[in-house]
Amino acid sequence: MVDRLNDQSASATAKDEAAPQTATSAQTQVQTQAQAVESEEVRAQKALLGDTDPSLTSAEDVARALNVDPAQGLSEAEARRRLEQFGPNELASAPPVPKWKKFLAQFQDPLVYLLIAATIISVIAWFIEKANAHPGAEGGEALPFDAIVIILILIVNAVLGYMQEAKAEAAVEALAQMTAPQTSVLRDGKVQRINTADVVPGDIVVLAEGDSVSADGRLINAASLRIAEASLTGESVPVGKKPETLTEAKALGDRANMIFNGTSVTQGTGRAIVTGTGMNTQVGKIADMLSATEDEKTPLQKEMDYVSKILGIAVCIIAVVVLVALAVLEGFNDTQDVIDSLLLAVSLAVAAVPEGLAAILTVVLALGVQRMAAHNAIVKKLHSVETLGSASVICSDKTGTLTRNEMTVERVVTPSGEVQITGTGYAPEGKMVGIDGSGLDANPALRTEVIDTLAAGALANDGDLRQENGRWEIVGDPTEVSLIVAARKTDALRGYDRFNRVAEVPFTSERKRMSIIAADATEGGKLTVFAKGAPDVLLSYCKRIAVGGQVRPLTEGDRQTILATVERLSSEAYRTLGQAYRPLGTSNLSEVPGIQSNAAGQVTDIADQAEVIEHDLIWNGMVGIIDPPRTEVRDSVAEAHRAGIRTVMITGDHPLTAARIASDLGIIAKDGKALTGDQLDALADEAALDKATADVSVYARVAPEHKLKIVESLQRQGNIVAMTGDGVNDAPAVKSADIGVAMGITGTEVTKQSAKMILADDNFSTIVAAVREGRVIFDNIRKFLRYLLSSNVGEVFTVFLGVIFAGFLGIRQPETVGVTVPLLATQLLWINLLTDAAPALAMGVDPQTEDVMNRRPRKVTDRVIDASMWGDIIYIGVIMAVVTLIGMDMHLAGGLFTDRSVDALGHEAQMTEARTMGFTILVFAQLFNALASRSHLQSVFVGLFSNKWLWGAIGLSIALQLVVIYVPFLNSAFGTTPLGPLAWLECIGLAAFVLVASEIRKVVLRAMAARR
């Protein structure tokens, strides 16, 4: 939605300098349209605030008008009531298509039109036949059975297609629910995550970096809050937000105390009261300007359309050639000949095109997506499944993806020494001990320094630790929470609870540090800066060091010792964070030297004055945080390597930490090195970058823009790249990757919206499992395509060769004239209905083969139906046609292989029996083909019974074929007659030759492959 709004919304909300309170003409037009269709829910929302402009009203007055306590938020009961009153927080969409329209849509297909035309021709032929019958004589069929059967089969096909599409839609809808955007709100005094659709007017929205703004609202408070509003204003630079009440009405882009639906937080934190949801937002007002777009067809669907078109054209050409040949050689003697010829053309078309292909393809993809979702890989769009199986490089973050993301502070290093913090996980249970496990009673200075270091890290922190139902749960970044856990283990915050945060300079990936300013309640509100960040970065802002309770200048020797410790801890796989502080000596922030204030004496955005705050810091110490690798990841990396997929680690951690974890996981060798962001920047050009990324598999100390460079470089080398990300700044790289993967637990909403896949468990092994599933799905698609197309080509060749060689085979007797088709259109329709749906769907869920992860990734440019598969299709199609026609010939007089005399019932009865033979042979040949088509090279007897669904589909098809042959009224409808035991042996024996021929071809192909 955001992308679609860029151009149109920008013009609709541009500031009118001459009259700031006047909307642009585009806005006026849209608002007029919105009022014309304004819903009851929107009118109810507007009544809450009346004519009040929230931007010109204090946050307290807005809260009173909306009857909400900003400190507690709405209660759950009140939120539910408001949701019923005001409706879900969603833009109005087109009304759902009624079921009856969806059912009728199944008939909107050129092939169906062709069959309807065949029905009309069949009815006309029946009437002509009845009209030409002599009075008193029995004139042909009592009812136009051909027409009736075609109509019935069209209805059955429509029902199956409708049911399949309904299942696929249900799967996609369930997927949409799993990936539904969420919003943090304050309810009953607790911050909780809810579906964005459940946000109501009066909710207190909690904003953090990376969040998507889900509704319009009035800011209550903000800390260095910046929001990207390009979707509404066209302004590419994020807008700084402040809660102060405006003195005059301003255009949308200048309403600094308002937030708007469809925008995203790029920096800082804040809270806002929701003033409008759904269509009562600025986005809602311009929603009518958005033109609806149809869902784009997947590449597979496009290729299937292309294949069907090619088959259709080929059949039309064949039909024209046959009709012209018949007209020249035989001539059309009467109307019946013309009708029979047209029905022949229809028969060829029906035989060629697999009617249910599109629906089967959609259902197979939807089922695959559901299986992935059950294994924590949520694929947002069906067509992404096709790309997954082609992945050749997986670029993964380290923390939480390759590791468990259970960050634990294990080491604390201060100027007086080093201690160990016991306990693992997020439960605050542990204590500080010496490296050798001894107590610290003999070293009070070290103990004090450790307490001060942990306290600084816990104060300069946006995380939270809470206990819910006996379980400890974290809120925020796991690295930050690990500092809080360590502080609670050591009771480091005792005495520091007197500090209250008054301002914040937030962490960014560029700054690699964070600072807060806190007021000391016991010292008259005196201000102190507490900071944490990458030790090498934070150290550059320190000029002093705290040792044994005293502060002295930081010497060069101190710096070298600290940096050497960072190297040592990093080599031991610890992530290091430094802590520092600085008393500001005043209780008024505006009195700090260098701080800028406005005319009213208010300090301007502190985030823009980081250099003033973060200088002359006092070094406390550093912590070593461990995040052990996931035990299952090493096997997944090895599996990816066997599959020809390269694993690349990209992290902001220290190079030694990254290299250690990567070597433990098998991504690089033990002596492998990591490339840093600075080294990437030092590369001369794209050629040098491409050379580096072709060889290096670990990147450390990188910024988000480096991730994008790495992805683009790998893509230039012809790779299909999967890229993981969680932060807002990862979104460009995730979006540019062929397979963008967002973290479901730690990922921001912006990144989730940019991604094609979401990991519900943030686990690298899930990516590999998804790639494996993508390969299985693609393999299965090729299986049922091979099966469907070879079966349909077999039908085409049966009709075509049967007409051309009708005289040789005895299908047409010497004394007859006109066209005699080997199989009726109704029989061909029944074959397609019988063999297309159930067996093809069963093949779509075929179990994976042993070699699925032992072969190189396929290229996206590779055709789904390549030359080798076309060879299979034509070869099997010809065999199928030949055995069918041989079976018919064996039951006809004047045939090529046999010359059975015409019995007392005459040629028509014999033709009916021969057609029943051909009809049945073709059905069984296609069922044998279903078994053979499961692999291009592997013998059918390998894993013959592994797919129980396929055997069930085959059994169902056989049962239905028996019904058509042995139920009397269906004999008339389908032109069949009961077969004897010998005939059944002939049918099964001839049909089985398809399996024999397929096995012979596979033996030859395997021998040829072995010689290469």
C-alpha cells in the first residue's frame, strides 16, 4: 500500500503556503468522494472529537475527549466494545465476490466455450438425426447423450475447480492471518502486541524504531522520534516528531505532534493516542484514489498459460490439417459429415488441454506453503515458493538466527580485574564470582567497579524483563535485556533506582552506541549521562577512567589494554559492550555547555546534539556477552553446502567473534577471516567488491548499507540470494534480495513488510528446511506436469492417428463415408476428469526424494518444462496412443493387426466394444503413467508405495471407470459396453506397456548420464 501512495498522496497533501488551513484540490476531491460513501463507523469516529483538531489541542485534552488514561490505556473490555462500534482498523476494500459468481467464473474459459459449442453442435446433430428418421422407425438415441454428458462433466469440472480454489484461498487467508501486521499498545497498564486490525480510537500506541504506524494519532511523548512520511508527503527525509501543541493549523507534513497510518518509525521511541483508524485516517481519505490491481500470475502460471496456448495452437493446426485432408479425400456428403468433422476438432481440443491444470497448480503451491508454515517458515506469496528452491546463497545475521539469541552476560572486565556472572538464560538467578570461581570479598574495588558497569548498562537501556505466569519474558533487544538480567543477578541497580531518565540519544547502526540522560532524585535532580556501545567506538569518546572509586585521566596504555581485552574476549566468541558515564553538573539540561535551545528555552532534539552529550565520558568497564550457536545449525549449514548453497554470515559483531562462530558452524575453516565494513568501503570499485564477495563468507562490523552492497554484488554474479534481516535499516537489503527473510520474533514490522518470507522461530535451520521444501514442491510440480501433458498428448495422438489411419485400423469400414473418430468427446472429457484431478493432486504432495538436497540449485532462467521433459512427454504420448489404437484394432474387423469378422450385432456394436477397449486402455495407461512420471531417471519401483495418496487416487479412478463400463444408463451416455475377462487382460497388458517403455527409456538415460 505504501508504495502505491507515493506519487498520488504527495500531491494530495502538499503544503499550501498561502493558506495552510486549506486542503489541496486533490484532497478536496478525495474528501468529497469519501463523504459520499462515508460509513457509519467513520461518522462515529468523527463524533468523538467533533470539530477538534488534535494537532491544535493538548494531549491531555485529546485523552479526555477520547476517555482514556494515557498511563493505563484502554481496558480490554472497552477496546472490544470500541472495535464493535468503530469497526476494524482496515481500509475499505472491494466487497467479497459472492460464491455463485466464483462458481460461474469457472465457466469463463475459452476451452469451456469450445465445449459449449460442441454441446450445441451435438444437440443440433441429434435433432437432425431425429428429423431424418423414417416415421415409425427408431431414430437413433432417445436423448442427446453426448450433449448431456458434456454439460454434466463441465459442471463437475466447475465444482472441482471451485472447491480447489476455495481451498487455496483458505490457505492464503490463513497465511495472511499468520503474517498480519501487529502493533504495540498499552492496555490495562501493560504493553502488549495486538493485530493492527484491532487497534481502536483511544488506544495508546507504543512506538519504537522499525515499527509501522498503524493509525493516525496525537503524540503524548517522544524521545528522538523520527518518522518516514514519504508515503503521505513525498518528503524523503524522516520527520522529527515532538508532542508540543501547535499554535496554528499546518499542512500534513508539518504536523510534528501527529503520527499517520502507513508511515514508519526510523528512529527513537514515543507514545500516541489513536485519533482515527481505518477509513478515518489520512490514508483512508486518499484510499479511493488507489486503483485496484489484479493479482499477478506466478511465473509457473504464466508458463502454463504459454504451454496451454501452444498446445491449443498445435491442436487447431492439426484439426485444420485433418479436416482439409478429409474434405479433399472423402468430401462432406451431408450435414452429418460436417457436424462429425466439427466434433472431431472439438475432440482434439478437449484431448490436448488439461482443464484443471491452473487450479491444481495453485492448490499444490498453497499446500506447500501451509507445510512450510507448520515448520515456522511463513511464505507471504505463493510464487516465492518457486524461487526458494533456486537459492544459491543464504546471507544470514548471526544473533538469534545462527545462535540461540539467549544473550547472557558471562564476563565483566573493569580496570581492576575480571569477574564471571553465573546463571544462563533470562532468569535473574546467579551471582558474580572470580574467574577461578572464588568470591570477591578480598577485592571490594573490583566489586564496586562491576556494579557501576552493570548499572550503567542497565540504565542506558530500552529493554525490559518481566515475569508472566511464572516465566521470565523479555521485551526489546535480547542484548540489552541481558544487561538488565546481569544487573538483577548482582543487585547492581540498588542505589541506582534514584535515577530517572529525562532524555535519550538512541542507538543506531551507524553510531554503534546509545546514551541516556538521567536525573538524580537525591541530588536535586542533577543530571548524569550513562552510555553503552561497541567498546572501540565508545572508548574514543572517553577521556577519563574510573578506578577503585576514583576518576583519573585515561592513558594510552589504558586504551591499549582495553582494546587488547576486546580482542581476547572476541576471540572467545564473546560480544563485547562498553559502559561509561559523565556527570553534567547541573539539573537543567539547557545549562549544559554547547546544548542548543529555542527561544522559549526548550532544548531542541537531543538526538541532534549527541556530540555535545557524548564527550569527555568516564570509562567504567565492559561486559562479555555470549550467545551460543544453535546446535542444529551446523547440520543445516552442511546440508546447504551439499545442496550447492553457500552460507554467508553478516553481523555487526567483532570480526574475531564472527569468525569464531562461523568456524564452529562450518561456514568457514578454522583459520578463516572476516571482512569488515571498513574494508568493504576501501574496495576500489564493483569489480573488486565482486571478487571479494565471491570468496569471503563472513562479514563483521558492517552497517545496513553494506548488506545491500553484498546482496547486489552476489546477484551480479548470477546468484539467487536469500537475505535475513530484523531491523528497519535491513529492509532495503531484504527487499532487494531474491528471497527476503524477516525475523518473526525480533524483526520489525517494516522489515516483515519488505520480506517475502518470515521465520516464526528466527532459526537459520528453518531457512534451509524451507529451501528443501521449495525444491520438493518444484520437483512435484514437474512430476504432475510431466504426467498431465504426456497423458493429454497421448489423447491427441490417439485421436489424430486414429482418424488418419482409420481405414488401416478398421475404425472406419470400407463401405462407410465421412469421419469416424476413435474416441468420443465425452470419453475424452471423462478421461481428463478421471485422471487429471486426483492423481495430479496426489503427485503434488509426493514425498521428497533422497537426492533433493544433493544437487546444485536450478537457475531461475531454466524452463520448468525443458527439452528433456518434452522428450518424455512426446515419447510417452506416442506410446500411449499406439497401445490404445492396437487395443481397438484387436476388436475390429479389417484391422491392421487382427481381422475379426463382424458378428451378428454388426459394425456399430463392434465399434462400441472397440471404443470401450481404447477408452479403458487410455485410462489405465495414464494411471501407469502416473507411477512412471514420478521421476525422470529413477525407476518406478524405487519408493513405489511411498505415496499413499497417489495409490488412493489410482484406486478411485479405477472404481469410477468400472462404473462407466458396467452401469447400463452410463453405457448409453459414454458409448461403452461391458468388457469380458479376456478383454480386461488385453487392456491391462497393453496399458502396462507404457510403464515398460518408460523404464527402458530411464535405463538408457541413466547409462548415458553415467558415461558423462
